[in-house]
Amino acid sequence: MLREIAFHSFYIPTVTLMFTLGYFLTLALNQILMITGAYRYIWHPTLFRIAFYIAISSALSLTVYH
């Protein structure tokens, strides 16, 4: 996979796009967890959301640098 993506005259690192995609995936999965009521069983929802975002973004960026 490409390490950089050319957008007009800018070179955007692919990892930046993966972090953005990870953010939107985290938002979608966060809504699903809120609707199902899974946050009742999580001790600290804010820390869970941050860890969830980091895990998803890291998994996505591994597809670029694997």
C-alpha cells in the first residue's frame, strides 16, 4: 500500500487517513454501544473510548506498514 497519497499538490501520509477513518469507526461503534447499553458494564467509559480509538487506529495503520 502507498505510504503517501498525493492530493493536488499535497502529500498526505496514509497514517493520517487511517487515524481519520479510525475516528469515524469509533464514533459509529460508540453509538452502537450506547444504544445497546453496554456502557453500563464498563468502569470508565471515557478511558474505554480512548483505548478503543487507539486500538482501531493502530489496527488500521498496521495494514499500511505491515
